[in-house]
Amino acid sequence: MPTYVYQCTSCGKEFENTHGMSKEPEVLCPECGARAERRITGGAGFIMKSGDSVESCCGIDSPCKDPKRCCER
Ligand SMILES: [Zn+2]
């Protein structure tokens, strides 16, 4: 599952949320309960997590069948 970064629209808190690429669930801030929006980090936003490098796709918001190659230029 890819990891996305969300930011609260109320208090500005950033947090990570993991869900399927095809779903766009409503995510609520764990701090204040307000609605949070997904942050688009772009190509530079590379989320590195040990043991999870295969499934994360550079933090970009597009479907990718091959995450490893997707991260290459
Ligand atoms: Zn909040």
C-alpha cells in the first residue's frame, strides 16, 4: 500500500495515511478531527521507509505498475 502525506485543513498537522491508490477516502486529522487533504509532494518528495521501498512510488500521485522503474528518470 502506498503511503500518502495528509495535512489538516484546520490545524495544519501533517501525518501519513496508507490506502489503496484507487480509493480516495475522507481522512480526518488525528489531532482535532477536522478534514485533512492529501499533500502532493511531486517528484522530489521521496518517501523512504525501510522495508517498504517496493510499494511506495516516489510519493507521486499517479498509478504505477512498476514502482521501481517509476522512480527512475
Ligand atoms: Zn487538525
